[in-house]
Amino acid sequence: MVLEQVVIEYVPEKAELEDGMDEFRSIFEKFNFLQSAGSEENDKKDESVQNAEAKKKADSDSDSEDQENEQKEKGVSNKKKKLQRRMKIANLKQICNRPDVVEVWDATSADPKLLVFLKSYRNTVPVPRHWCQKRKFLQGKRGIEKQPFQLPDFIAATGIEKIRQAYIEKEDSKKLKQKQRERMQPKMGKMDIDYQVLHDAFFKYQTKPKLTTHGDLYHEGKEFEVKLREMKPGSLSQELKEALGMPEGAPPPWLINMQVRLADILYMLKFTASL
């Protein structure tokens, strides 16, 4: 069976106008079915054309945006891309448990989160500070005069330093022939040392030297740093009192300034209250 598409055409009935209604003929012609059907088709065509144009515009806009983005990406250098991908230090400090271990150069690592986690882990030893310095380690100590070695207190208490000094002065006063004779025929036991005192110094009164704690590494100028653990707030040394010009038994100058300011504030409060 072959089905043919049948197009049905509607023929509207012509309106019969009475005498004197010729003026309204043009109005009735506008409401003609054929014309309205044709106008609807025209409107649909216009809408389809407009939609197609809008799609073309949207496609062209998206293509132009893609081209602009590509051009921007091509214009941005690899260095700028790397800086844009780099993690911010503030974000890195918010993520980790110990923000105090985060340093400026941690964000430049391949995996900054892992690096900060390892640095904040328990019993980890930090990398020495001089790893990023251009000059060699301890290069700045060249011009500083080295302090002479001092014997520990428990050895100096035995008085061996004075005995050694007297012996060295006696040897210096000898003539060359006497020195040569003593080299050929040495005499032992010249230094009068009480070995019992030395034994007590090493086995009774010996004190342990100050050792660094775990992870406390030496850095250049560490011996010149002020140890604040030994200091106590409120206790002034004699040198500081002399530098401030404080007489004996007088309060510190900042305490007097605080009292003066407090008196001024109280006076201003009383004055405002009286007004």
C-alpha cells in the first residue's frame, strides 16, 4: 500500500456585506484565513531564521572567546603560569598543624604539603640555615678574634694554671746552655703538684659541659646570642642600672613614666566628670 500525503485546503466562506458596509470590507479581508495562515508560516520562518542567526552569533562568540583564551595562554609565559599554580604561604599555614615551621621558600617545593608535614613531625631535625646562603659556612668569622681557651672551673680551682705559669717563666729565664743540658739529662718531677687535688677535681667536683638539645644545630654567630632563659623579668643588672643612670634603690625610669601618665589620666577623668 502506498500512502499519499493529502493536503487539505480550507476555503473560508466569504462574508456577505450589506449595503453601507463597504468601509468595513478592508477590515474583513485582513481576517482572511489564507492570509493568516500565510502570515503564521512567515512568522515561523522568521523565527527559525532569527534562531539560526542567534546560534551563529553564539557559535561565533564562543569561537572568538576560545581564540582569545588561546591567545592569552600563548601570551602568558611559563614562568607566570608556574607562579599562578604556586600555593600561597597563608593557605599553607592554615592547613598545617604548626605554622611556625613554614618558611618563605616552602611554597616553591614540588609538594609543599608533604614538606611542611615532615618539618612539623615529631623529633625531626631542621636543615641548617646556611643551605641557602651564597657565602661559605663560617666565612663571616674570619675577621673576628678568637677568644683564648679557658680551663673549666673545676680544673682552675686546683691552682695548676699558676704552677704552670711559674714553671714557664722559670724556663724562659734559663740560658741556652742550661736548656741544652736539661734536654740531654732531664730531671723529672719538678712541678710540685698535689695529685690528690687533681683526682678530686676530676672525680668529685667535675661538672658536665653545656650540651645542645636534640635538633639544636650550630649556626654562625650562635655564641653571641643572648640566652633569655637565664634572664628574669624585673631583675636589672648593675651594668643596666649604670647605663640608665639609676641611683641605688631607685625605681626604673619607665615605672615613673607610667605613674605620671596614670596621674594625668585620673586628672582628665575628674575634669570630665565635673563638667
